[in-house]
Amino acid sequence: MDVSMGGRVAEDLIFGTDHITTGASSDFDNATKIAKWMVTKFGMSEKLGVMTYSDTGKLSPETQSAIEQEIRILLRDSYE
């Protein structure tokens, strides 16, 4: 995930937030997939525990929200 975030971070550092391009969108897709796998398939979430979530469409709205929050945290930490 850190490598996937590298292009956007470089743009931000070199060009500033006013001149960021859409070039990192596929990198964000890849990082998001990795984070989602970490949370839903590999049990790598302290909040959700060592449990897998194979069909996220059948989960309660609260659990779906918790999964999304954990994914956001992983992505934010990776970007930072």
C-alpha cells in the first residue's frame, strides 16, 4: 500500500495540493483492494478481530461501516 501511495505523495510534495493530477487513481484502486483484503480476508483488524468477511453485501450496515472505517484508517496511515 505504501508503494501505491508513493506517486500521489510525490505529487503533493513536489507540486503542492493545488496541482495534484488524477494519475494515481489506479494506484489508489490497488491500495484499496489490499486494505480491503487485509480487513475482510486476512483478519488484520484489531477492531474486527481475526475473522473473515467473505460476502460483505450480506453484513449488517454497522459491520459494513466498521469495515469501511478500518480500510480508511489503513489507507490514511499508508498515505501519511
